[in-house]
Amino acid sequence: MSPECKIEENRRNCGCTYMSCDKRGKCCDCLKSHWRNKELPGCLFPPEIERTYDRSLRTFINYWKDKV
Ligand code: SF4
């Protein structure tokens, strides 16, 4: 059984501000493309970092390391 893709719901709830991205709502493609460059999707960053478009793993770790 293949899971149903919730692309429209994903698009509505997406925290990424790059509105014209062709991967918007396709979370599996979004994750795959960023991880290829050792980055993470914009939705995993707080808004003030997300809007810089810095999706690097280093920035993710630096932000979250003291918050968990
Ligand atoms: S996080 Fe990256 S791949 Fe995902 S929707 Fe935003 S710009 Fe596109």
C-alpha cells in the first residue's frame, strides 16, 4: 500500500518562505534535495533564521544545541 501524499495540506502548513520553490509541499523531495548538500528543510528553523535561507546543518545545530 502506498501512502497518500498530503501535498495541499503540506503547502498550507509549510514554514518555508520561498514561495516559488517547486518542492514546496513535497516534503520528501524537499528533505532529499537539502540533505544532499548537508542542509535541512526551512521548516526546521525558527522564522528569523528561515528567512535568511541559510539551511545548513551547522546553523541548525548552533541554533538548537542549547534548546533541547
Ligand atoms: S525548504 Fe527548500 S526545498 Fe523545501 S520548500 Fe523551502 S526552499 Fe523548497
